[in-house]
Amino acid sequence: MSAPPSSDSPASATAARRAWMAVLARTSRADLETALNHAMEGTPFPAFDWLRPPETGLAMVRGRIGGTGDAFNFGEATVTRATLRLRDVSDEGTTVGVACHLGRDRRRAELAAMADALLQTPQHHARLQAQLIAPLASRLTAKRAERQQDAASTRVEFFTMVRGD
């Protein structure tokens, strides 16, 4: 699902980060906290500084009719975001973790930002990818499949009977 953070291609590293950030953004706080604590068991969380502490605000949601029409403002959604920088993780420079998700849960944003930063470090990447992102992604995929199956069970097929001449 993802490449190591020291990947040769910046595009593949960006795609890998985008994939794990999508998983972190869609995961509930309880699941994220449990999985992150399990993945980091025996390893203390590194010290960090807030670049942007968790804050809640509104974001404009835009839509398109039929997915192809002109964009219009659909409404506003509550979002929470956070940005932190790990202290002295490596000699390669600073590692910045970012999180943004729907809702007002500040702790969830903090956990996701920490996970994002740790996933960018070579010493934590493989373990967190295997013990945090992969299980959470499979859980999200299973939930999505269940919702699709529930929706498919309510599908109605309309047909027209043609009368003879």
C-alpha cells in the first residue's frame, strides 16, 4: 500500500503519504488511539512542538451536479486540523506531521498528526505501516463493503412490460 519514506520517486512518496493520511482521516479516535498505542508498545512517543495546535473551524464543501456540471457551494462542514514537528528524530531534518478530519475531535487530530510524523521516519515507518495503517485500512474497506452491500439490498429494478400489437 505504501512505499518507504526514503523512496526514490517523490511522486511515489507523495502517493504513499496521501494513502496513509486518508486512512488516518477516516478512522475513529478510539480505533486510532488503540492501534497507535499497540503499534508503539514499548517505544515512547517522541517529544514534539506544535506548529498548529488542534483547532476546529469550517470548510466550504463544493459539489457538482452529476459530477460533471459547474461547481457550486453545497454548504459548510466542521473540520479539525493540527500540525506538529517532532524534536530530534533524525539528522535528516525536522519531521512535520499534519492531520485534518471532519468533526470536532481535537485528540483525534493530535493522534493522526503524530502518526503521520512517525510514518515519515525510517525507524518507525515499517512497523507503523504493518501494525497501524494496514489493519485500519482493511477495517475501513470492510465497513465500506458492508455499507455497499446494505445499499445494494435495497436496490429496486424497474422494468417495463410491452404489450403486444
